[in-house]
Amino acid sequence: MTVDKIMMSDPVTVRMDDSVRHVKKLFDEHGFHHLMVTEHHKLVGVISDRDLLRNLSPFIGRPSEHKRDLAMLDRRVHQIMTRKPVFVMADARIDDAAAIVLEDNVSCLPVVNAASHPIGLVTWKDLLRALLEPPDESEADDTPT
């Protein structure tokens, strides 16, 4: 089975100069754990919810909040993103993608086309679920003999 069968299609992306406030809003509203960063429609980075938490003050939204805490929300995506993300193509095999996740110690893999445009996202949970589920009979027909 290939990654395109399990990936989340039409991923939400952010730009390098978007604010951390915008990223936080997307994470809060949609329950995302990862966002891809693009420049000229090409993948240039990834932001995880952990990246966001590492860059936010724990005092935001609390009575002890200060201006400096809120100023962290005005930082730009390029200041907190992971650059040069590990990615796969849509035709990558699921077991190969899982090996990449383990080898590179990442929690997701952006899926890109030949022009490096993001077309999907697959997480470690998606890969684990796919590897543990019995193969669909139609998938078995695609296996070379």
C-alpha cells in the first residue's frame, strides 16, 4: 500500500511570514498537530504543536500574563518552524514511510508532488494504523507476484 491511500489530502499550509498568533488560532480551531510551511507554493518547513508550545509563554491567557508574553504571538512562522523537512512522494510505500519516521525521529511526513508542492500529510499514527490493519482485498490484487 502507498502513502496516498492514507494521507490527509488538501493540507492546510501557512506562509513563512504568517504570525505565530495565526498558527495558534489554526491549531486551536481545527485540532491540527502539524502545519506545513510554504513559500511560492513549495514546501519549506513544518510546524508541530510541540514547536508552538515551546515558543509560547505558559502565562498567555492567565491573570499573570504580561506584554512580553503576548509579544511571542507576534513572532513569525520562519522563527519557529523546522526547516528542510523530511518528506515523501505520494507513491512511497507505507513501510518505507514508517522507516523514515523512525530513522529521522519525526512525527509526520509531508507528501509532495514532483514540483515540491504539498499535496498531503501522513502522521506516525496514520502509518501505524495502516500497518496494523489487514490489507484490503483490492490492495492485495495490486501486489506483484
